[in-house]
Amino acid sequence: MFRLILLILFVAAMLVAGVVVLSVVASFALLGRSKSEEDMPKTFQRVAYVALVILLFGLSIGWLGGL
């Protein structure tokens, strides 16, 4: 049982690290964009990003989508 908990914690840590890396890469990709290319409001982008992270955690941990 302890190994299962450690595995879950490891997977969660890898997911968090992946999200951080992707956000850093996305921020560098946005540096070259001009302001006129942004067509979504910041609040909508933030809500969509948070919803995506919750969905990813829910699917990976098993809250959503079955076992």
C-alpha cells in the first residue's frame, strides 16, 4: 500500500513538473507574439488553463474516467 502511495505521489510530482515546463515554454513562445495576435481575454485564458489542469489531474488520478 505504501508503494502505491509513493507511485501516486511520484506521478503527481511528474505532472506538476510537466505543467511547469510547459508553462515556461509557452511563456517563451509568447514573447515573440505581438499584442494584436491575442484574441482571448486574460481571464478566459486563465480559467481555461485551470480547467485543463484540473481535468488532467482528474484523469491521471482516476477521479474522472473510471478506474
